[in-house]
Amino acid sequence: MPLTIAPSILSANPGRLSQTAARLAELGLDHLHLDVMDGCFVPEITFGASLVRALRDESDAVFDAHLMVADPARHLETFAESGADWITLHYEATPHIHRLLTRIRQLGKKAGVSINPGTPVEMLSPLLDTAELFLVMSVNPGWGGQAMIPACLDKVRWLKERTDEPVMIDGGVNARTIADVAAAGADLAVVGSALFRGDPAANLAELRAALA
């Protein structure tokens, strides 16, 4: 299937997120990637479930909550109730990843697992029948605007050989790298600064042209 562009609102103007969600819908983007950071698992702090709930009232997009938090078990119910459609946890953040993915599915949400660049993709083997989304971080999580680590594309290829579930890549996706992301087989690409720095419509056109 064609590569889906998933805008990360981490790079958008935080004071205009409802307007941003409406503008993205006008541009035909129906997926929002929500980077939740707690200042512990990663250095930065972003937002929590209350913002997701507020945006849910403003948007019909698929809400993909990426929990970059140190204790994800505490937050599953809250983000499910806030209106997140997909909830993705980091493999590195919990010794109980299988149980937590199962709990997300019990809550009626799509259960995703993410790995950092330093984590071997083979660690996901036991989860191939449990997770419903696989997120490959192609930068070290915590900040937008980083350059992609190209070797992470091999992780996408490894996953695509072993699962029919969606594979997403996050980090350093721009007009120079998006064709390589598509060639690796990714189903979704998180795009932040490359979309929101400047005019989103013009940036989106450039991304789509690079894919074409």
C-alpha cells in the first residue's frame, strides 16, 4: 500500500494545535502522531492525555499516541479514555511489554511497540503475534529535527519480511529520505519538522513529489 504520512504535532505550533489539526485535514492527512514525553524516559516533556482529549473534540483523524514514558503501565487506561486510537509503547521502557500490549488490545485500541536505534530488531521476535503496529525509531527519541540513522531502514525490511502488521518509521523523514523509507517497505512515516517548518502545504507537496 502507498506510504502514509503521519504528521507529528511535536513540531507544530503548540498554541495552535486545534487549527493545525483542521489544516492537516484540509490537506488530506487523516493521521496524527502524538509524541508523549515524560522527561524521564527521554529528556523532554511534551503533553499528556488531557491535550489528546481536547484535540479529539476537534479532529476525526486517527490518533496515534506514542508513549515515550518510563512507566507506561500507569497511562494505558488514561490515553485509551482520552480518545487515542493507537497506543505505542517502547520495548525498552518496561519488562512487561507483552502484558501491556495485551492490555491495550483489551481496551479496544491498536497496540504498538517501538524500538530505539540501539535496540536490535530481533528483540521484537516474541511480539510478532501480539503487537499490531511496529514503530522503528530512526533517531534517538527526545527531539525533533534530527538526521535519520540510515541503518534503521534495515529494521523496517526485517519486520516487513516477518509481519503483515503496519510498520512505521519515525525520525529524520524529509524530502531527501522519504523515497528510501518507502523503498524499505514502511507503511507509515512520521514527519515533523519537514512538514511544519515553513508552509505545510508546500512541504507536503515536496514530500509527495519525492515519493512520486
